[in-house]
Amino acid sequence: MVVELGSIIGALVSGLVIGSIYALVALGLAIIWGVMNVINFAQADFMALGAFIGFLLLDSLGIDPLISLILIFGIVFSIGVLTQRVAIEPILKAPVLSQITTTFAILLIIRYGLEVFMGPYTRVVEVPYRDLFIRFGSVSVSVPQLISLAVSLIVAFLLYLFMSRTFLGAALKATAQDMLAAQLHGINIKYMYRLAFGLGVGISAIGGVLLSLFYPIYPEMGAFFGMIAFISVVLGGFGSIFGAYLGGIIIGLIETISALFISPSLKTLAAFVVFILILIFRPKGMFGR
Amino acid sequence: MALSRGALYGILIVVVILVIAAAYFLTLPPAPTPTTPVTTPTATTPTVTTPTVTTPTATTPAVKEVKIGVILPLSGKLAETGADLKRGIEFAVEKINAAGGIKNLGGAKLVVVWGDSAGDPATGAAEAERLIKEEKVVALMGAYQSAVTKTASEVAESYNVPFLNPDSSSPTLTERGYKWFFRTTAHDGTFAAQHVEFINYLNKTYGGLKTVAIINEDTEWGASTAKAWKELFSAAGYKIVAEVSYHAATVTSLDSEVEKLKAANPDVLLIAAYTNDGILLVRTMKAKNFAPKVALAQDAGFIDPAYVKQIGKDGYYFFSREVFNWDLLEKIPELKKVNDEYSAKYGVSLNGNSARDYTGTWVLYWAIEEAAKVASPTDLEAFRKAIRDALAKMEVSPDKIIMPWAGIKFDEKGQNVLARGIIVQMSPDDGKYHTVYPIEVATKPIIFPFPSWEKR
């Protein structure tokens, strides 16, 4: 089979774009797990929540989702902190199963709450630059997709700065590494947990807003993204926040490259096969400790 | 506290006596209700229990009503669709009774006894059994979902009761060799064949269509549609240059899929998609600048009002198969008349579902009229058989029905061979789907070819 260079570049770009969305959801998941040791099943539904808030702001007030991005992050961050305070804090010392069930309940509340309030319908976010495309020869990339890729990278970079340059970031890292030691150094663990949960779901919401620029949104959209986020985190190595980001990008690339060289029908299969192979050789993931 | 053996026997005897007494009273025919002239249209309520049994002394039994059983998803997830179908049937029954009921039975009223499948095949079968054995209906109708129609008609077949299906599309329903099953609507196989017919027509008129690509969601519906397309289009001499499937529930991107289709450069693209993935597909086709000469969808997502609303101008020029379309009102005089009355009564227009069930009710009524010439509902078995025979022999011309069909005539499998779908195209003039094929019912000319995305 002859594959043109243009097709390969096209597949790489598509893989990076969708991978950068997986990466954001995974990043949030990894933060929550890293700091709190809680697996948040509702992660991708916070993504859907972000997408719908963006849609509502655009639909009712005409604010472009890219402009309201920080506001949406703030809203979902607050919802996250509230969720942590109300639902998760009381069960932090409960058995793992209770924690999982609780986050699963949050998933159901968000997903079917959206369905009740918004209806089960599919919606398209109509941004003015939706129909702009950049074409080089046979390769064609839509502007919203490029923006989404760029913003995702910027968010990852800002998070990196936050974690490495600020006191709060250092405190978060300290909590992740050794909760007891952090507590002994005067770090309020409760606040750190709230921060981690808010940050984790807020970043996921950003992923949802970016996705909505080129993907139709519906209340149950989180289902599959959640699964991909999980394997991204495992692939990157549990505990490694930026490993999770890279994991997401890699899954996106495996999907599009295998679609090009093998068959689009097998792209998800290929992603999961590679995932299992990597885990066989590196059971703790690529960047696991 | 332990009861003595004697007390236990005592209770047992009392229970047995009660059961026997209850059974006796239940099987006793109810006292004849006084005949009050029915003036209100509510005569169709299922609570009417007047028995069709009459005194054996009369030589010409005065049958006051004939009961048909209808099974629909009246509750559950499909309750909204069920209510819509129910309106179509109620409206037909009302018109039939207003026009004098069943004339060959001295104006006996047609009465519907409703069965609720709740969208579940097992419940549907249980309801069929209840309607046949307890309500003693002369025939059954329903049940919308192919899976429910399948089980409910199984029951009807085993009791030798005619089952008229106006609205299920699985081809296998009429491949079971049933004697008592009749389907008025076209099925998925007919629709695929009609796609070939439509592409042949385009080829004859405009020329240049040789290659076909297929994209489908990969559950049973999409996969079986794709399979039928592949067979029929290959047989008709077209070359299948690409086949791509995806899983609608987990699709995050269709970039690779569209790249592959585009690389194959087909003249015709056939699409079997649901709503979300349909929108994603069209948007991705635009992003990748992929414009085959013809883009033809197999209804589902492409005719979903949510799709139409959200896709906007990107959906222009796409074709889809439909069973019914709003603009047919302009083309089918009988439909216009019926729809005017219908929308005045219910505040909504007829759609593919209500129109098909409305038509089905008339078909069953016509069969009952025929049957009444040779049998009487007092002999339920003979009457059911007569209805079956009347359906098998029935021939209805297109001007009698409100559907865009060539008429009604059942083959030996019970399939209406004159039923067909229509092809609609989304017009850039108003963003609505207009009927473009078959030509006799078309309201707008076909726009060919599908323009490239830059030239819009």
C-alpha cells in the first residue's frame, strides 16, 4: 500500500489534536490520583459539564468559549471543590470501593443531570471561526482544531509552571509525595485535596470546551473519553502527571497512525493492544516510579 | 405459632371453594349491557366490554362491535413514539366509525383494545396472548420495534390470528414463512434496493457514477445495511472502492475514516450513521474537503430533527432515504385532506410513524369488511381466517392511501410489494428536506452533483 506523505502528516496532526484532548482529561485524573489516591470516575463527565457550560454561555450571552475558558475553568473548579468538600472528604478513609462508588455516583449525577436539564440532544457549538481551514496541499486542518491543540499545550505548560514555581504547587507535590511529612511541615492537607480535585476537574472541563469547538456535544459524551483518560494515565505511569499528558497524546497518535496503515475500524483496538504491550514491558507505565 | 393439622385442612378447603367460585363467576358471560347510542368519539376506549357474543336464536347475529388488538410501546423509553403511533390509529378508527363503521356487519363499530409492550419483546408477546385469549380480538396490529413485532407475531401465528405490521423495518420479519403475518411498510432490504434504483436513475440522467464507498456505524443496523449495499451495488455493476466502519458509541474522531474515504475518491458515498456521528461525519467531510458526487444516507441520524437543527448549511445537498416527508402533502391529495383534519384535532402534523399506522388501520378495516362477507365475528376462528384470506388477496390502488407507495399488495411472505421509501435532499433554499425521488411524488428537482465545499 502506498501512503502519501500528505496522508501521514494529516494523520499525525489529527492524532495530536484528539490526543491533546485525551491528554487534558488524563492530566486532571492524574493530579487527583497523585495527590489524593482517589480514582475519579466522573472525570470525563466534568469534561462534558465544561463543554455544556461553554455552550450555554455562547448560546445565551454570545461569549466565545475561548474567551469564557477561564470563567468555565473557575466554575468547574468551584464545583470540584464543593464536590470534594461535600462528597469525597467524608469518605477519604473509607474503603476504596466506597470511594469508587461515590465518584461513580457523581458521574451519574452529572451525566443524567445534564440529560434532564439539557435534553438528550446533540448540539453543535457555533463559533465564527468554525469554518476556517488551513490547507497545505492535500493536508487540511481546521482552525478550531489547531487552536485546541495550542491551548491544550499552553494549559499543560502553565500547570508545569504552577507545580514547579509556586508555593501552592510545591505544597501539592509535597502532599502527593508524602502526606504525613507535608502535614508536619504545616501544609493543610484538606485544602490541598480540595485544590487537587478542583484543579483536576477544571482542567478536564477545559478539555471539554476545546473539544466542543469541533466535536458535537451531548450529555453522554464523557463515556468513552473517560476510558481513554484511564488508559492514558496508566500508560504514562500512575503518579506521573505529565506522563499522563503524554499518554493521551500517544493514544491519539496510535489511533490515527493505525487507522492510516491498518484500518480505521481497528484504530481503537490498536490503541488498546499497544497499551497492553507497553504495560507488559513496563508494568508501571512509561514514566511510572 | 403452629396451626393444628385440622385448621390447615380447613383453610385449604375454604381457599379451594373460593377459587372455584371465583373461576365460576369469571367465566360466566357478563350480563348484556343496555345499548346506549354511541355519539361521542370516545367509543374507542378499551374499557368497552360489550361482548360480541349474541343469542343463538337470531339468524342474522347483530354484531355491535369488532375488536382489534394493537400492541405499541405506550410506556418506557419509546413512550413518545408510542403516543404518536396511537394517535394515528385512533384517528383512523374514528374516521372509519364516523363513516358508518363496518358496513358489511350492519355498521358495527371498530374498537381498539390497546396492549402496552413497554418496548420489551417479552411483554409484547404477553400482551399479544392477553389480547387474543382474554379480549378475543379478531386481529392484531403493531408493534413498531422489530424485536417486539417478532415475538408478538409469533404468538399470533401460533393462535392463527392475523397480525398486521404497519411500521417495523427488519427484513427478517417477512422471511419466517408465516401465514398470518402481513407488513404494509417497506423494510430495510427494500430501502437498500431503492438506493440502487436511485443511483441508477442519477446515472442515467447525469452519468459518471461508477464507484461507491460505504461508511457505517458498526452495530447490527449499520452493518446489515452496509452488507446489503455491498451486495446490491456490486450486483448492479458498481465498484466498491472503500468500506469504513466505526463504533458510534465510542467515536471521538472521524478524521482517519474520512481520509480513507477521500483517498478512495468514490463517485457515491453511502452513509449509515446515527445523530452525533452523523454530525461529526459531515463536519469532518467539510474539514477534509471531501465532496463525492453523491452523498446518500440511510435515514436514522440524518433525518433526526436534532441533526437537521444542528447541522445547518453543512447538511445541504445530502440525500437521505425516508418513509415520509412533510412536503408530500402537496403531492398526495388524500394526505392533504387527512392531515388537515388530523392537525386540527391533535395540533401536530402526521409524520412517517402516525401516517403508517393510520394506513395500517385502514388496511385492516378493509380486510374486515371483506371478511364480513363470508364469515361472522360470532365464529371467531372462521372470521380470523377470513380476515387473513382477505389480506392475502387485497389489492389497493395508490390513490386510496396517504403513503407515497405504489399501492398495497402482499406477496406470499406477507410483505407489501408496492411499498417503498422516498429519497429526500436537503435544499439550500430553506434548509429543509424535500422529496426528490420517486419522480411522481417529487416536489423539487434533484441537485447534482454535490458541490465542492469551497463553492458554497
